Amino acid sequence: MVEANPNYWVRNRSSTRSTLKFLSNPAARSAALLSGAVDVIEQIPPSDISVFQIARTCAVFCDSTRMIYLAMDQARDDSPF
């Protein structure tokens, strides 16, 4: 549980207390957001993006530390494709 610092300069807070839940399973995170059990999640599984668009939820995309590597098949003289 996280509580707001009453000495912080921001006024008119909409909430003074937040609960952080750590959901390691991507499907569980998506289900929790869609059911209303949580208000915010991070690391939306790419396969669920269309589900969230249909449900009219707000998704914010940003740069990530995740790296996907695509290598060319240069070891063969003839491509199998």
C-alpha cells in the first residue's frame, strides 16, 4: 500500500492511497484490467492489444527496454523460401 505524502506540493488529489499488485502472468494482468480488478497494468501482451481496443480501454505506448532481434539467414547459399 502506498499513501500520499501530505507535504507534497500537488493539491486536489483524486486519491490518497494506492495498492500495488504484482501480477507476473500476462494473461492474469489482462484479465484483471478487463474485469475491473485493477485500474492500470503495464506490459500488455501484444496478442491482447486488439482485445483492449475492442473493450475501449486506453493504451499508452512508449519506448521500452525490450529488444527483439531479427537475424538474416546468411549461412546458406540457397534460401529455403
